Amino acid sequence: MAYFVYMLLTTRKSKFITYVGYTSNLSHRLNQHNNSKGAKFTRGSKWKLIYFKKYRNKKMAMINEYKLKKDYKLRSEFKTNYLNK
């Protein structure tokens, strides 16, 4: 089964906020976040998918999700690239 690491973007009080997670069903998970049924942090906002990467197994997805969550410089690069499109 394939897993995805993804990054979402929204605005709160004129600031861009990102969220990183992993899932086996990307479209379903994005729908959950946008319908306030996802993680508590994401409730009440409309999120846009700005990055995702596919992994072969859950373990690799979880390892790379953790790395991306902690790497604020890389998250900022993805955010900047998305906003400059």
C-alpha cells in the first residue's frame, strides 16, 4: 500500500500557516481537513495542498513526515514556491 506525506497551506490573521501529515488516501484526507474532521489544528480553515510525495510503506512516510515537520526552512521554501506560482 502506498502512503503520502503532504503539506497544506491556509491563511490565519493575514499569515500563511502550513500543516504536514501523512496518509494512505490523499484526497479523502484533504476533504477531512477542509470539513473540520481532520486534525484539531486544521479545523475551521480551508486548506490547499501545496506538496505531496509518495512512499512505498508507512514507516518511510512517517520518518519523512517527521523530518518535514521539523524542517521549517524546507517548509518555508515549499510555501514560497507555491505562492510565487
